[in-house]
Amino acid sequence: MATKTVRLDEDVYERIKSKKREDETFSAAIDRLTSDYSLLDFAGGYTDEDAARHRDLLERSEETAAEDRRKLLDRVGADGE
């Protein structure tokens, strides 16, 4: 993966550093902090279509997590009950 060097003012660097999680690189932290959605995006203008789309994403995420748990339990020989 290609990389770029970015010059940051010291105060900007410190703000990012303060929001960076221990297990994150600066690149991952900046990616998370500049993602397409934030809680402020939902402060207004949240449509029924948005709600349906997010509900669908959550359901698919839960299904994927359940399947991953089943596979892990099978792999370690547990029945999950």
C-alpha cells in the first residue's frame, strides 16, 4: 500500500493523538475520525429510508456475527448451548 507524508500543525497532531485508540495507527485513527458518518449526521434530516437502510445493515451484521460464532464454536468443538 502506498503511503503519503502529511505535515500537521502540532495542535492538530495532539488532537488526533488524544482521540487515537491504543491499538490504532495514526492512519486508522484519521480514517475513523473522518469517516462518512458521525452522530452529528443523525441530528436532523434522518429519513425513513435512512432508518430502513441502517436497520438492514444491523440485521446483516447480526447475522454475520451469529454465523461467525457458530463457526468458531464448531472449530473448538463446543455446541454453544
